[in-house]
Amino acid sequence: MTQPDDLTLRARMATEVPAGLLAHIDRVVALTDRLAALHGLDVPLARLMAQGHDLLRAVPDAELLARAEARGLAIDPVERDVPVILHGPLGALELRDRFAIDDPRVLDAIRWHTTGHPDVTPEAWAMFIADKVEPHKLEGWPALQTVLDAALGADGRAPSLERAALRYLDLRQDEAVREHQQIHPMATLTRNHLLRRLA
């Protein structure tokens, strides 16, 4: 079976993703396009990542845990306490098994779009950042403007997706400390990787 493009995937997802979540996905796709084009990346590849990233975001926590256990996924203690994190890994599996997405770059991007990962592609970083700073989220947390500015080069420096990702992970870590929230180990590993790369 041929891997679907983003429009085909959107049409199929529209039957099982709530309208509000689909609107979020549309905003992420639009911003991913902009970032991927700016950075000279493979726009259709990044767009497919963005289109599929939140397939299972509306699935309740208990069901995410049950699905993860049924599939034999290794569940980190943070994921057990905050099961919504599992929508990325499970979404990647669903996209592979039910939607014929077979590009490992797309599947890895979706698997790690909540925490980031040291080994994802630049297209995955474009989607990761777009997911975090799409206009609705930016309205709710204005500090995210610094993330978007880094990605666009609107902060007086050269545009950098990795610097933007690090800025987001810094903000998220500060928020977690303030709110006494757990930090996923992969987010910490990714942040440390970016610190080394950008030093």
C-alpha cells in the first residue's frame, strides 16, 4: 500500500479526531510548513509529521495506558503518572498499522513530539516547535514567543530550530519546577543533548 500524503491522512483522521483537535492540527501543519520552508527542509515530509502527530491526543488516559500495556510498550513511571505522554508513541504505532505510514522519520517524529529526542530530523524539529507555539498556545503562554523568535530568527540571531527547541525545553523545565511537575527523562536527555550541541 502506498503511504498517504497529508491531505489523504487528514481526510481519514477527520472521522475520528474531534473538531477542536483537528483545528489545532491544522494550525500546526500551517506553521510547520512555514518553518520547514524557511529552513530549506522537505516540506511534504514535515507536513505529514504535523498532520499525524495528535491522532490519539483525545484518547482518555486510562485507555492510553490500557493500549500501551496491550501492545507491550515499556511504560516509564512518568508516563504511568501522566499517560497523555503516551499519545505520541501509540499514535506512531496506529499510523503505521492502520494508516499505512511507513517512513521511520515520520513515525519517530510523532513518537517523540511531546518530549523531543536527540536523533530526530530537522523536519521533526520544525513540527515539534510548531506544535508548541501554534497561535492558540502562544496566546495562552506568551513566553513561547521567544521559542518562535528563535526558530524564525526574529531575535537578532540566525534562525535555528535546535535553539528554539532548547528554549522550549528550558521554559518547560522551569514551569515543571514551579508547578512541582515531573519531567520526562527523554525531555531531560534531549535538553542535555541540545545544550552540548549549541555550546
